[in-house]
Amino acid sequence: MEINTAPARPSAATLEPAAVESRALEPVALAALMAQVRGPVLVPGDDGYDAERSGFQLARQHRPAVIVGARCAEDVVAAVRFARAQGLPVAVQATGHGLSAATDGGLLISTRRMAGVRVDAAAGTARVEAGAVWGQVVEAAAPYGLAPLNGSSPGVGVISYTLGGGVGVLARTYGFAADQVRSVDLVTADARELRVTAERDPELFRALLGGGHGLGVVTAMEFGLVPVARLYGGQLVFGGEQIDEALAAYLHWTGTVPDELTSSLALIVYPDLPQLPAALRGRYLAQIRIAYTGSVEEGERLVAPLRAVGPRVSDDLREMPYAESHTIHRDPADPHAYDGDNALLSGLDAAALRRVAALTGPAAPVMCVVQLNHLGGAMAKGGVSAGAPAGAPAGAPAGSVGHRDARYALRVLSPLTGAVAGDGPGGAEAAAALADVRALHAEALAAVAPWRLGRSVNFLFGGHGDRPDADEVARSVHAPEEHRQLAALKAQHDPDNVFRFHPAAATTDRAAAAAALPAPGRGNSPDIRPADRP
């Protein structure tokens, strides 16, 4: 049960007005864009501009020269064509959970209005538009006894999550969300519409599913659903006096459970705030989150070793409809500012995990939430995704999710407050505070260095776009050869680095790519090839 003491989503009335890099947009071209698109076109000073640019991650905010609130794929095409003609880089935002590098003076495509979800129960699939969130898909699939491979939070956007791989509630049982994708509708950097499948373009299809940030704007996606109507899940919560024993027990336990059980461990120091329940206020807690797709009886047997650790602050393990799976993690629902990092691990021992706990616990200089995800199972086994072509060999995943052999993911996240977050001037004090947060994260992750394989795109937490090691972050998401292959595809499909606002958007030469953008008014007007419509 993570907490959030930040204010709710900012509005135009509460968000500090953006100080946008001055860029002269051609008035005639801007008027033409407004006439072409169905959604709103906003520039700084317009009503709704600040609310439109804001997202869930408040630590950094887009400050675009122009925003296109897309309502359809054709709006996205028009926006990309305009950006190319005006020499603007392009950022895309649905919910803003993973915002890593904000555009300052570019073009922002807001996809929140493209929120359509359609379930085909007979085919066992869902088709979603660019702005859909997981809660919508779970709700639409539930009446048919089906479930998507969604994340822990119902408010997270489907598309960006899946492009990063997608480590969800059922991950050990059914694999990554990307493994179920059947087709991707994409607007490319030269404003073409493509329907990408494993049969039509296997290289691009594979690159999109695990390395797809920065290859274009995904306007829709179709993926398979799985036959899960109910599960056994919830939390076991232990108090600070039992943290060490709970850590050791959990780590040993993960080596004994079947693939049908997906779990994580969180360590949280709750502040002493009056709005929190008395049982949590000011306490250091270990929360073990569990989702098991088998019977209640077998679930009870499997968790018995954890319950044997001792008395629990709470224990709400139960059978539940899959539509209630978001209650297992209880992620924050309100936007807030945060910074974080992660490590994918080949293994882990209890001593190292205790070291992480000691560094980030009650004595830590800043608040730090730690989460250890148990990976493996279907994620490691790979197999053929729902979108793989007929006859594809078993054990050859259609996607490019990095480091599939990782056994654990260790995540560190800290809330940011005051001048550190948002559009405020911040200054030296803010820089020092952010440096303290990142120093703690680095020290915690250093404790697990012997097992470190790389990073997960899904767990970057939007904290890398302004770091001097952003290129190293991009390289860490995949093995070196995989990264080189993805960088080559990036250079092929986006040679001018139009889509550059994500740490995993691999480029071979960022400076050269940025310089290669056409000057305002000199962009090409490519022929548009419509996607094959369903």
C-alpha cells in the first residue's frame, strides 16, 4: 500500500505557467494544422494548455511550443507532418506515468482522448487506442472471464507499458504483456500509417515490443487476453521488528513457488501523518504482494511459510474477482513527483537484501520505497507470442524485451517535494536535494551489483531524461548486441531522431540526429499510406 502525500493533478489554475523556449511557428501552417485535426491545438497562453501538458509524473513537465490533443490516428499524422515541416521534435503523452525527458519547445501529442477499448470475446483479444488505461481493459474483459496482462495500477496507460515489455499481475504465469501483442498501428517519423505485425514486418514488430519507444507514435494495439476470472491474492504486511526475518523468508520462498504465483516485496517507511491509518502511521513495514491463479486451498498452502514468520500487521489474502486485482498493490492514484531507478538481477542473497533495507529504512536521509519483484516463470521461458507468425519456433519470443533471464527486479523510488518538483525555479537547493535522492538510489543498487544484468524500461520511473548518464541508461535496457540492433532500426525508421523523449529510445548519435532535423518550413510532405483498417 504505497502512499502519496502530493497534491492532486494540477490544473491550469494551479500549475505554474510554462516558460517555453521561444520558437517562431509559421502562423499559416499553425492555422492549417488547426483546420486539419479534430482535437484541440494549443500554444502557450491558451486556455487548457497547462492542464493538457501535465501528466502523472510531476517532477518534470512538458513545455511544448504546441500541443495537439489527438482524437484519431489522422490527427497524429497531421501533427507529425506539421512537426517535421516546422523542425520540431515530437513527444507523446497519454497518462504521463513514465515521463523521463520533457520537451521544451517541441510538439506534444496528447493521446488521452483516444481511449477506445474493444474486446472480441470469441477471438480472446482486445483492441485499444493510444490513450486507453489498464482499468478500462480489465473492466471490458471481465464479463467474459478474460483478463489482460495489465500492470498493478489501473490508471497506467496500456501502450507505453506494453512497449516497455509490461511486468504485470500475472507475469510469471503468462509472461510479459508484449508477448501477447498481435498488431500495432504506428505513425512513423515521416508521417506514414503502418499496421505492423510479425508477418508483415518482423524486425519492426519485434523492436516495438520491448524496445519500441522512439520508433513512432502507436495509435492502436491488438493483443491477446487470458482466461482468468478470479485469483487468490492480497498482501501480507509485517512490522519493522520482523523485517529481517520477512526478507530472508521471502527470498527463500521465491525459489520454491510455481509459475502460477506472481509476487513482490515492498519496504516502506510511512510518515507520521494524520491522514494515514493509525496502524501505518510512522511505521516501517514490509509488504508481500501475492497473485496466484490456482485454487484458494493451494494458495493457502503456498503462503504458509510466509505466515510462519510471525504476527502480521495485516493479512488480507483472499479469493477475488480479477477486476479487483488493483487492490493487491494499491498504487497511488493521484499525480505526484518522484524519481527512481532499478536493477534487473540474475539472483540475490539475504545479506545484500538486508543491506538495501538498512540503507533505505528509517535511518535513510530521504524517503525511499523499495520493491523487489520476483520474475522468471513464463517471462524467462519466452515462448511464442500471440502475434508470432505460424510456424515460428518455440522459445523464440516475438518481442525484444531485454534481460528475460532476470530472476528479480529491484526498484527504488523517492517522492520529490518543494522546488525539486515541477516547473519551479528550484536552483541550487533543488539540485542538491535531487542529488541526495539519486545518491541514495545508487548506493542501494550498488549493494546488488554482483547480480546486476541491466535495467527494466517499465521501472525507470521517469527519472533519467535529465541525467548525464542517459545514454548509459539506454544501453542498460538490453544486452549489447540487442541494443546495437535496436539502434540500427531506430536509425532506419527515425534517422532524424524526431521521437527522442525516452531514455530507451536508442540512437547512435544523438547530437547528429538532433542537428539533422529540417529547418522550419522546409520539411518534406510524404505520401501517406493508410493502415489497413479492421
